Amino acid sequence: MKIVHSVREINSLSKKWKKKGYKVSLVPTMGCLHEGHLSLMRKAKSVTDKTIVSLFVNSKQFGPNEDLDSYPRQFQADCSLAEGEGVDALFCPEPEEIYPENFQTSINVTLLSQGMCGKDRPVHFGGVATVVTKLFNITIPDVAVFGKKDFQQLVLVRQLTKDLNYNIEIIGAPIFREKDGLAMSSRNRYLDDAGRRTALCLSQAIHAAKELVKGRQDVAANTVIEKTKEIVDNAGGKLDYAVVVNEFNLIPDKFVNKHSVLALAVKIGDSIRLIDNSKLMMAS
Amino acid sequence: MKIVHSVREINSLSKKWKKKGYKVSLVPTMGCLHEGHLSLMRKAKSVTDKTIVSLFVNSKQFGPNEDLDSYPRQFQADCSLAEGEGVDALFCPEPEEIYPENFQTSINVTLLSQGMCGKDRPVHFGGVATVVTKLFNITIPDVAVFGKKDFQQLVLVRQLTKDLNYNIEIIGAPIFREKDGLAMSSRNRYLDDAGRRTALCLSQAIHAAKELVKGRQDVAANTVIEKTKEIVDNAGGKLDYAVVVNEFNLIPDKFVNKHSVLALAVKIGDSIRLIDNSKLMMAS
């Protein structure tokens, strides 16, 4: 596995591969890799000839009071994990390689950035859109793989790809969960034992919502949301939001249908914020 | 010359050319082609194997009270002119091909968009940045040629290209002028005879400023600006702005130096707004 720090070098490498007729995939990450990330790499490898994993803690997607400084970093372990998956190149630039002095271009996917996580994190999705666009231009992939756990991000990246005319296939890979249901996240390691127990309320709420719907199309979204609130409250979590929205455009559904997704964000304690989501009428 | 309306088709064509090893250039225009545009095409042809001219009146770069509806259009004449220059493909999409329903991604080059024309036209440069990014992705050029008349736009496009990691050489081509000095612009055809005479004040102010500077580095920018105001006022124009700024970052200069550009915008009558600019210490 090549470890590449410079934009120029990873760009040349990808171009060289493409000239040989290889299909190239990109898996963008912020490092601190867990099984969820590794599943994205496996997916990427299964559909292309060469896989690039980017590892970059993107300052622009953190607000001023968010956890940029404390965001977990484990470079050596990440290298081993990516190498273990047979990744071809790990692109791990320094911050100033991505955002040099006088950098000033921002990209916004306006409607999709507003609700849900965008409410609590007003600069987040602009930062995501900007770095994803840069990574697309730098690594010129044929395929990019994103996790479904970051559901709003996935929908937004699909829209950006279409709006900006990228010929890149965006693959959303299934959420990877711990045995007890907790969706894997780099932020899970912030949790102490009590927080870890509370955090189960997210997947429990999703499970309960699916039970409640049981394949019926006529269930009111509000019923699902009320149930979610109840479960999160009882577990001692603080519900940031729970919505039932269309999987393609994030517009709220009044009644559950086959394109409905339940998405929620919960604060555990003062500073840990976790998200989870699921389609309500199909296994996902 | 191929006339192409669809994104998919021009993208395939450019890819086909690049696979053959051809270098491809893009000349973005809003049509209503004049000698200035044709000089951009000649420049593009001289440095690449295949030249694409885009012809698209970009609604997003017009504010609500600007001249989108009245902006001059002459499709047949434009085709002949581009063909006469030996252009390989004319890309002339319908508005909904570029901005389909639910389009919502915007790009902003924040600092460079604020002053000068950005003051009077707050949405203009966001629209320019967005369409240029799309055109770059659609036509995947090696070279793109922009006119120096739109000086702020050129600086902004260079910054966007760098910030978003495009491997595209941006060429700024010299301003093309009428015999009496008026910079060529599609908007010149809005001018009646009196307006046409008034419009000469832009190039006259530039000429006077160069005379005033005469190659010296120590001239105060304010002296140049005052002179410009006087000439525009005397001619009956309404000065929107006159600035002496650094050619790379648009930061105002206190004293004229070899990187100083005088840029100005003048309203002729109620609704016609013309711009012009020049480096002050070198012929351009």
C-alpha cells in the first residue's frame, strides 16, 4: 500500500492507473478506522481495480464548538487496517495541503444542508461538500463509497455529484453495527460505560419503529417520531432530532412509505452526539 | 464543427479526444460573440488540439434586477462565427440541461467575490463560479481561456481552479478594443449614439491613468482614482467603482506598483453598466 501525502502525487497515481484502463475507487474517511470503514473498503475493492482511501480530519466540517481538536486520531493503526484490507493507496495530506493559505472556495448543497444535522451544525455540510469536491478532483475516481450511517451526507453527496456533473458512481454501504445494535462510529470511543448503555437507544428506537410499522404503508410519521422520543427519553438520551423523511430528497413524510427513512441524532451527556437511521419498510 | 446540446454528448466527445491524446481547450461564453470572443478562440486553438466553445446565458450570474431577459442572443450568427474560427465543438445547452429541477449546489469564492463588481452584483460571482465548475467537469479541458476584460472573474477563476484542485491551465487573453478604445463587450450594443460617446470615458480614464503613472512606482493610488472619477464625471458617466488593486488577489494598493491594476465600472444612463481595466505599468 502506498502512503501518499501530496495532492500532486495521488493525482498522478490515479491518472496513471486510469491510463492503464483500471477503474479507481475512493473511500473518504477521517481516519480512526473501524469495521464500518473497512466494510466500505471491501465494497470499493469488489467493484474497482484500484482503491484509494483518504484519511483527513476535515477542519471545515467542524463548527467552532465542535470536537475537531479531540477527534480521535490513530495514524499507525489506520495504516495497518487499510493495508490489511488490500487498499492500494492511503492519501493522508497535512491540513495545509488541502487548505493552503488564501484558500477561500466553499461549496454548498443548499436545501439538503438545512434540516436534520444541518440545524445543529450549520457549517458542517458546507465543509463536507467542499472537501468531497476537492477529493473528487484530486483522486478522479470512477466510484466513491460512503457509509449509510451518515445518511444526510450520503444524500447530499449524491446531489452534489449530479449537480456538478461528476461521472462518479456513488455507492452507499450498509451501516455496520456492534453486536448489541450500536452503529459503529469513531465517536463511540468517547462513551463511558453509562453512556455506552444510553447510546443503545438509537438502534432500539429504530428497531421499535420498524416493529411499529411492520411493513404497513399507512402509519403516521408522527407516531413513529413519538415512539422514538419516548425510547430516547427513557434511556436518558437527549433527542436532537428524529425525522421520517424521503430517502432521496429528505422531505418529511406524513405517512410511512417504502422510501421513508427514520433518522435521529441523540446527545449522550453534554458533548457526545451520535446519529443513526434506517429505512422503515425494508431491511437496511 | 459539432453543435452539441447535451451534457452527456459533449462529455463523451471530450473524453474520446483525450483518449486519443489530444489536448482540449474550453472557451466559456454567453454567446453574442464579438471579436474579443474570437480572439479567445484563436488563443485556445493555438495551444490545444481540440477547442470547445460553450454558449450558455447563465441565469445564476444575473441578479433579479439585471439584464438576463434582455441579454443579447444571436444563435445562428454565433454558430457561423465559431465555425469560422475552426472551433471543433459548440456546446449550447438549454437552461434545464445545466440547471435541472432540484438543482441546489452553489460555489463561492468568498473573498474575491466581495468587492468591485461583487458589491453591485451580490449573486454574480457565485453564479460564475458554479457554472465554471460545472463546465470544467462537463468538458474536462486541459486549458480554459477567459478574457481579461472580466478581470475580477479571471482572478476568481484562477483561485477556484487552485482551491478545487483542477489540473486546468487558465489563460487570460488580452482585452480586444474598438478602434477608439472602447473594450469590446456584448453589452455595447445596448448603447445609443450618445451612450456610445460617453462609454469612451472608461478607456480614456485608463489611458490618462497610465499617462499619469508613466512607469513610476511611487504614484498614490488615490491620485489615479481621483483622475478616473474626474474623467468619468466629465463624460457624463456614473462611476460605480474605480480601484487600484493587486492583479493576483484584488487587494487595494496604496501606491502604484508593477502588479497594480486600475479597474472601473461605469453606468451609462440608467441600466447599461460597462467595465474596463488595465495594468498601470505595463502594456496590456
